[in-house]
Amino acid sequence: MKIALYSSRPEYLSDERIIALIASLKSAGNEVLDASGKDILEDGTDMLLSIGGDGTFLSASALAVASSVPVAGVNLGRMGFLSENRPEELSQAIISSCYEIEERSLLHTKVFLDGSPVEVRPFALNEVAVHRSGAAMLGVDVNLDGTTLPTYWADGLVVSTSSGSTAYSLSVGGPIVLPYAKVLILSPIAPHNLNVRPLVLPDSSMISLSMRSRDDNITLTIDNTDITLSAGVKVEISLAQFSLKRVRLDGKNFIGALTEKLFWGEDVRNLK
């Protein structure tokens, strides 16, 4: 196999655990190369390893999607829902083919200003969010499949995939959703309405956002990328027509990750 490595921090590639991972893969006959900072993967690449946390995984995902290559997360000690694998367990799983390729949904984003398209990063694995860039509250008008929802008066609004339910959406009170559930999640950020709650939508939904603000600008976040735009923009969000291929090791599952990372169900009565 030809295996590419991606890291946002060069020092990670000098970590003794990563050096051991590379040596193990090479000793099994695999070609290993560094794709950090690249815009495209080399032809013939079979797998991309994202080395770092979930933020690095999101950046690596853009590279993997462009080349239709599966990506595996390598965790070096932080929480990591997407980057959940320790280096030592990943090397053995790859060598012995003890893994599966799962499909993760992506969001497709279009931005328009006065009817003209604005170029932005188009795809997101976790979420697309709009939020205020100044002190003024943001009014977000949402059109859902042709139906207009009541205006959200808040600091902003998050549109999340099921994969992103444990990311930004979770921190603003959204529900936890199994990553293979075919849904999207609409979660307000610090809403100024007592009767506003997150909304779970079918992933076939077409979502259009228009913003009102006394400030001139808003911030649009597409995964880990922030873009400052005029408050007069219109943002259209829908499910992408293709998905991200993610490597999941045998024996790994989402409930196990919840238990390990977020102490899901932590209770003295559950101790064995």
C-alpha cells in the first residue's frame, strides 16, 4: 500500500510513537510518504493518516475527499472523536487488514451576495455555522425546503451532520446522534428565546440562511475555517452528493468512544 501522512504540526512526525508507526508500516512492505501542506495526494495513494486531533482530521478530510482516499485518525493524546486511534494499534490493524471503511456524510455550502456566488470552502464534515462578529445580536432567517421558520435571535446558528453532533453542536446543547443516522441538526448558539430548541432534520433537507444584524459583518465557519462576510449574504446548505471514507478499526464503535471520551453513562452502579 501507499500510505500518506498528514499533520498540521511538523513536530508530530518526530514523535517516537509516529516514528515507530512509520517503521512498522515500512517493514511490512508499505510505502509511506509525507503529504502535510499538500493540496492533492500523489496518484496511487491508498490511505491517508491524519496525525493530531480532530481539527487536523478535518483538514486532512478535505485532502482525502478530493482524491477519494480513506482517512484514518491517529491520536496523540487529546480527546479525539474522529482521531480516535493510538499509533501502535493502528499500525497492526493496517498490516493485518483489521479495519472497515465507513461512509461519513458531508455538507455542501453555497454562499451568495446580491445574487452572485462567493467562493468559499464548499464541503464540511462536522458543521456549517453562522455567528455574530460584533456585539449586536444576530437574526437568522431559515428557509427549510420552502418553509420559513421563525427567526432565530441568537449569537448564531449551527447546521451539523450526524458526525458533528459531538462537536460544536454538542457544546451549544444539540443532541448526540449516531454518526450513521441520516439526519442534520439545527442548533442555535445562545438563543435569546426561552422556547427555542435544537431541531433534527432529514438529511435530504435544503436549508437557506439569511442574516440580519446591526453589524456590517458576520462570521461563517465551515468546519475549522472561519470566513468574515457581509451580513447581507445568503447561505445555502445541503447534503453533498458524495461522502468521506473513514477508516474504522475492528472493535471500535461510537458508543465506546462516548463512554471513553465523554464518560457516557458514568455511574457507580455501572462499575464492573
